[in-house]
Amino acid sequence: MSNFRRFWSVVRESLRGSRPDLTQIPLGRAILLLAVPMVLEMSMESIFAVADIFWVSKLGPDATAAVGLTESMMIIIYALAMGLCMGGGAVIARRIGQKDQDGAARATVQLILIGLALSAVAGIAGATMAPRLLTVMGASPATIAIGGQFTAIMLGGSATVVLLFMMNAAFRGAGDAVVSMRTLILANGINIVLGPFLIFGWGPFPRMGVTGAAVATTIGRGVGVLYQLRALRAGRGHLMVRRKHLRLDLDIMRTIARISTSGVVQALIGTTSWVGLVKILSGFGSAALAGYTITVRIVLFALLPCWGMSNAAATMVGQNLGAGQPDRAEKAVWRAARYNFVFLGAVGVVFTIFSPEIVGVFSPDAAVVAIGSRGLRIVSLGFVFYGMGMVVTQSFNGAGDTRTPTLINLFCYWLWEIPMAYALAVPAGLGPTGVFIAIAIAFSTMAVVGVVLFRRGTWKRVRV
């Protein structure tokens, strides 16, 4: 009972946003203080993903396919942002570990400036080329007609996504996980509530169809960005940005860019592999794309909380390496990996048993349910591996070693998953089932390879 009370005491402390020195307090408490808000943050993101596709799926397979195709393009923007987040987060975590708050604030400002430049280019290009991009992705004329405006708004408003990602990475690197959590609760809460009103025209709102989902998403994330900027100005955590920090610092920018180069490539390899899978699936019709989109959203529902634990491990690695405590950093990684292993193993069992009922909640279409439930069952078979692989990969990044996971991604996704998916789906005649089998095998392979390389310990000697 005393252990239970201590656990809940730490949980309450983490949600209040306490600011202890994570390199000095007991390891279990440090991981929990970081992991609780990070898991809740990622859970909120996964709830949004599931709620969004739940409402859109009511509009039919073409609307759902439009969302899936747009997300396959958006993940390229996500990849650029996530790669830069790896470099920025690693630098900020090291500076906090070194007790250099001014250095962490300067790095945060440079990360925001990079994000603004990136999102301006991506937003203009995406908004003006949306229908053409959907055509290239293999969308049917009906899908383009229904989802063209959705795609234009999502790509055009990408600044809200990029800045949300980057500032949350800064807060997590600094150990201010509760600020990131509150940001996503606010942003996604607005999105979840506003979405169905704009999609179906409830109350005084116009019926916008799938376009309403894009408008709700952009509004919610925009409000989240404003909250983040206010938190940086107010200094609600370890990060406090003052006027003296608001200047271009090419040295810090170069440091972030050096670390992020491999990170961007790593994220691009991982996320564009999904584009390759969608391209293969688009040849099997809207039902296959809709089933795949629903399956991926449900899988994300399970995986995103585990990203929270993985991000906690990455922060512990960065800060403890900055404090000159590499052994403590490694212990944190293995403990977080065990937590993810147990959690995802249990979720995998549930998804395997109840996959038709779960997918059926999101679509009444029998063909979509058949494809989606089969895919969910197949992908869930590898869940016990995914959790460990996620922690190890993020821990490399937290150390500033973005090169190793980049090579792992290159092999597991582009040289292994994509050719296998095509071979199983087309020549072998398995169709969408072949794609899902390839996903499960590739994710499991990545976990095994990552653990083997992590044990070598070369990440402990990376300089940031």
C-alpha cells in the first residue's frame, strides 16, 4: 500500500509540473515524472487521431481515403520537423544537464526560427498543388473532388504542426513534459470538439464535410502554438525565453543542423516508407486505402503512449550525458523499454482477439472492416517488439547519435519493408494482407537490430 501511495504521489507531482533536477533524483522517480505527462500527451494525440477518423469515416470510403492520402504527404513535413526536433531536443537536453539555462533558451529560439522557414516553404507549395499531389498519389477523381480542399488546408496550415512539434520537443528536452502535455490537451481538445460540428454542420456551423476536419485541426493546433509561446515567455518550466535570446545565432543553428541532418534523413526514411505503402495499396481501391487508414489510426492509438515513454528515456539520456552520468542514462533506457514491452504486449492481445469489433466501430462497410481487421490482427502480432525498439531508437536520438537509427531505418524500411510489401501484395497475390505482413516483420526487425546496436554503447561518446 505504501508503494501505491508513493506512486500516486509522484504522478500528482508530475501533473503539477514540478521542476526537480532529473540527473540527481532517484531514477524511477525521474522516469515517472517525465513519462506520466509524456504518455498523457501522446495519448491525447492518439485519441485525436482515432476521433478524427471516426467522424470522417461516416462520410464514406472516398473521404477516408482522402485523409489517408493527405496524411501520407503530411508525414513528409512531419519527417522534416521531427528530424529537426531530434537535433534541437538533444542540444537543449544537454544544456539543461550542464545547468546552462541561457544556452537552452537560445537553442529553443533557433529551433523556432528554423521551423518558421520550413513551414513557410512547405505550406505555400502544398496549398497551391493539392489536387495535383493527390493525383500523383493515385487518388480517384471522386476522392480528389471530395478531399482536394481538405488536402490544401492541411498542407497550407502546416506551420501549426511544425511549430507545435518543435516547441514541444524543446519542452521535453528541458524536462518540462507537463507543458507539452497541456499544449496537446488544449490543441487536440479543441480539434476533437470542433471537428464533428464542422464536418456535419451541427448547430450554427456550416456543413463542410471532410474539409471541416482540416479546419478544426488547423484551429486547434494554432491555439496550441499560441499557448506554447506564452509558456516560453512566462518561464513555466526550465525554459524561459527573454528578449536577449531573440536573435539569430548561427553557431547554435549549425550545431542543431549538424545533429539534425541524419535525424531528418532518418525521419524521412521512416515516414516516406508509409507513402510507398499507400502507393502500393492505392492499386487495390478505396476500400483497401480506407481499411489501411483506419488500421494505422488504431495502431497509433496504441503506439503513441509508448512514444511518451520513449521520449522520457531520450530526455533522461540527453540530460544525464550532459551531467557526465552515462551509466545512469543506460539504466533509464532499459527500464523504460521493459515498461513498453509489458504494455504493448497486453494491447497486442486485445487487438488480436477483438480486431473485427474494433475496426467495425469506425466503418459500416463490410469490405473496409474485413481488410482493416485483418491488418490490425497481423500488425499486432509484433507489438511486443515495437515498444522496445521505440525506446532504443529515441534514446540514440536523445544522445545526439542520429546516424545509427538512420541506418537502421534505411535498412528496415526501404531495403526490407517496401520490397517485401510489393512482393507479397502483387507478385505473391496477397493484396493488402501482404502489405500488413511486411509492416509487422519490418517493425520487429528494427527492434531487434536496434537493441543489438544499443548494447555496444557507442552512443555514450557522442559530443553535442
